[in-house]
Amino acid sequence: MYYTVGRAVLRPLTLLLYRPTITGLENVPESGGCLIASNHLSFIDSFAIPLTSPRKVSFLAKSDYFEKTNLPGRALAQMMSSLGAIPVDRRSPSAAQDSLESALAVVEAGGAFGIYPEGTRSRDGRLYRGRTGVAWLALKAQVPVVPVGLVGTDQIQPVGNRFPRIRHVEVHFGAPIQPTAYAGMPSGRARRALTDDVMDAIAALSGQARAGGYATLPTASDGPPIGI
């Protein structure tokens, strides 16, 4: 109910206010499990993708967002639930494994799951090397990965700003990357090759400069270091 009502209200409002440029919607499979792998610039990203995707996209969110009891906190929790957010306790020692299992359950049930292979937000706007959680999921579940390039979301609510601003946003969905292309490779090599191909596709879609290594991971209280 939350999803149906929330999307019906938030999607047209978002399109009216922000008038985003959206391309490649035909690349998102109409049904069946898939991963939506995106660059990560802002907290807003987890709203931009579900609100522009032609189908429901589930994603992980800190359980803290669902635990506040004041009115704004409850409103945020309901809004995130309406967009397919799955709470995860990032303080738990098993957060990384719990996150992978949550994602795997979604795609194996035929759903779409949003994932950020960099593992955390880019603080300087560059695209960092992808972590192989995305490839592990794709190969384990044998589902395609749809790369996404987000542009401008970091200008809507920069780090430290409490309220979003009206800025132009671009959401580009790329051609799916199929796990079958990596059949026959040793598992470790297949995960690395698939992840690198996903990041190359994201770079082409977002136009970001590439960073030479991995992004600095958040602390245990901020998030699991698995690229989700």
C-alpha cells in the first residue's frame, strides 16, 4: 500500500518540480530479477532511482531512518517504505552479510534491487573503483545488471544541507550487462571483470572523472562495506 500510494503521489510531483532528463528506460527489464547499479553522489540518489525507474526498485536504508518516533521521522519512514526501502542495522557485525542476503532475496523473487558498487557516496564527484558485491549477486542469482549514471543529485542536497533544493537532474539507464558473458571464468576473476565492466558503463553514462582506487569506506555505524 505504501509503495502504490507513495509512488502515485511522489513521482508526478518530482517530475513536475525537477523536470529530470531520463534516458534508457527501455533498458530496464519489465519483469524478473535484476540489479540497478548506480554511481552514488547523494542521499537523494535512493529517491531519484525509484521515482524515475519504470518498475519498483528496492534498496537498503539505515534502520535509524525507521526508528524515529517524532512526526517528521515517521513521515520519512513511511516515504522510504513507499519507495521500496529495506531497513538494515548498519551497527550489526553481520550487516554486510545481512545486506547481501536481503538483496539476494529480492532478485531471486523476481524483483529489482538498487546497489551502489562504490560502497559509499563520492565526496569529490569522481567515480571510484567498484566493489564486487554487485558481481557476486549477479553471478549468484544469474540476473542482469543495469548500469545507471546519475548527474546533478549532489546539487540537490549537498552534505550538510538539511533541505533539498530545486536543481536539474539526469538519470541515464544503460544497456543490461548479462552474467552469462562471464561463464567459464574463475569465480574471482569473473567478479572483478563484471564489476569493472559495470563501472565502465556507469562512467560513460555519468561523465564522471575516474578515481584510481576505492572510495574511503564509512564506519560501521554508517554502513556495510559491500557496495550496497
